[in-house]
Amino acid sequence: MPTPHTFDVVVLGAGAAGMMAAATAGQRQRRVALVDHNDQPGRKILISGGGRANFTNLNCTATNYLSANPHFVKSALAVYQPQHFIELVNRYQIRWHEKTLGQLFCDHSARVLVEMLQEECRLGDVECLYSTRILAVERDAGGGFLIESSQGELRAGALIVATGGLSIPKLGATGLGYEIARNMGLRVLPTRPALVPLLLAGAEKHWTELAGLAVDVVARAGKASFREKLLVTHRGLSGPAILQASSYWLPGQELTVDFAPAPAAGLLEPLLVPRARRDAMAFRHVLRENFPQRLANFLAEEAAPQGWSNVQLEAAEHGLRNWAFRPAGTEGFEKAEVTAGGVDTRDLDSRTLAARAVPGLHFVGEVVDVTGWLGGYNFQWAWSSAVAAGRAV
């Protein structure tokens, strides 16, 4: 049997977190192998943010993440903050701009970020093994790891799993990281699509007649609420507000939408003043004053008051501000930007992302039960968790 190639660290997965972890460890004079079954690194980076990669968010805090342990992200985010990644981007003279809500994007193609991370790996003398399938991962007799791959056996004292989640399988997403975690005795929380469009069916299917319509709303799921755009699609609901809320929505639950977040009150006030005209035409006119015409005409039928008394008009306004949808499901991992759930943070050290019961084993990025909001937060978790692990191995 051929002698295994020996490294200090093997990193599985050449996405954002994997490349960052490999570069960090390599630049600390560790001998590092970066392994991925794809033939090129950073495929998800290339398509993110419309091809320009929303690579971080200036307003990043622990409150922007969903996890069974909401405090878990604090240590890694404190060690490697958005400003640190911005400094790296600036060092490579990559031009970027801020959009709304602290979101930072490349001015041009996201490919420059992949090239930057490749150069960082080169500076750390990282050995990159692409088009390489992982066949098995085991502990060896010395307490390290033996990785059987399609290019032979690899041996390492430390293993960083950065294999991502299940979202966007056409880019190569698999459940390998969860399988490794379970085989090593770690718990894995149930996974589900997050930051994903929602489907409408049955009595709500006719909403899709408004496909292409975008409107400012507040979308609520559970205790979470987001004020951004809602987009009606030919299958259901999407847009930033819905994608955000989808991470908190569970099948069978309601998702409520406030179609009139501004003004704060009194949408139907023109109908409530003395001697105001109160009928279907007046109701439609008020809606047209506040909503796009297609939506106004639609809601004039859907949300028509039961009558024209003050109480009935107030009930109609309450309905417009608390419209309850019961989505039939999501568009699945094929359209989900990220995966919620994953490796249980109870089994990981928040400072190093190391498995508490398996010395030398680390999990970083999306494979962990940490899901960021839309807007650069998931990339920041990738950078922060990867640096935490890369500095620990």
C-alpha cells in the first residue's frame, strides 16, 4: 500500500471558509492540503450577490445569526471582524461599494475574491487537491486523521471540515460534513433550506397572478420580522423580506406580511373622516394612493371590508397590516442560499471551532448550526470561523 501523504492540516472543502482556513493555517507555517471534489475552488462565491459577492456586512453582530445557541458566534466574530476582511480586500486593491444596510459588494466580478483567496493559499504554500473525492475519514492510531481520497491517502494531525451545507447541489453541495461529524460522534441538528423562496398553493395560488410585483413590506415569521422588499413569483413569494423570514419559518406555520409599513397608522384614515365617501370605489382609490396599481387592484378584491362602519374599516386595515400566508413549502435546497441546522454547537468550542471530544477536528462555515441573515453575514461567518480554526491548528 502506498505511503499516505502527510500534512499538518487537511482542509476539506474549497469554498469561502475552506480557502480562508487553509490560507490562515498555511501562513502559520503549517503544511496544509486543501481538498475539494469540484474542479475549481469558490464556486458558490462566484454566483453570490449577483456575481459580485456580498462579502461582508458592516453591521455584523451575533443578533444577525440563527443558531440553537445564539451566543456561539460571538467569540469568532470578535476575533475576526468585518474590518479585518475589508483590510485584506483593500490590500489586494479590490474595489468595492456599500449598498443598503451595510452590505459590501465587489464593484466587478466576484472572481477577484476567489483569486485573492487562491493567492493567500499560495502564500501559505497550501497544496490544493481539486477533483478529489473523499472516500473515508478515520482516526489513526496516533490520534490524527487518515483521509482516503480518490487521489490516495492523506494523513494529518488536524482536520478542518469546511464542506458547506446542502444548498445548491448543482454546485456540488453534499452532506459529507454531516456524515463526518456523525461518524466522529458529534450531534447534527436537522437541516432545512434557509434564505429560500416560499411556495403558495391552494387558495393562495392566485397570488402568483402578481408575478414580478415587488413591494416594500414587513415580513414576520415567529418572533423575527424584516422590513425589505417582497417579490411575487410564478411559484409564490420571494424577495429579501421573504428570504430573511424563511430562515425562521417552519412548515405548517403562518408567515404574516404588513403591506403598509408606512405610514405607521391610518392607511384608511381618508375613509374614516366625517362625511367621507365609503364604498368599494373609495376603498380602491385609497389603496392606489399607497400601493402599486396591480397590488391595489388585487387587494381591493382580496381585502375588501365586510362593511363600511368604522369597526369594519379598522378590521380591514388590520388585515392589510397582518396578512397571514400559509406557505405550502419552500423551493428547497436547489434555490436556498444557505442551510439551517448542522453540526451541533454544543459539541464545538466557540473560540476554535474544535470538536470538544475529538482533538484536532474542527468544523467551520455553513456546515455548523449557524445561519446568517441575508446581506453578507454568512460570508462573514465563513471568514471568522475559518480564521478561528486556522489559528488553532
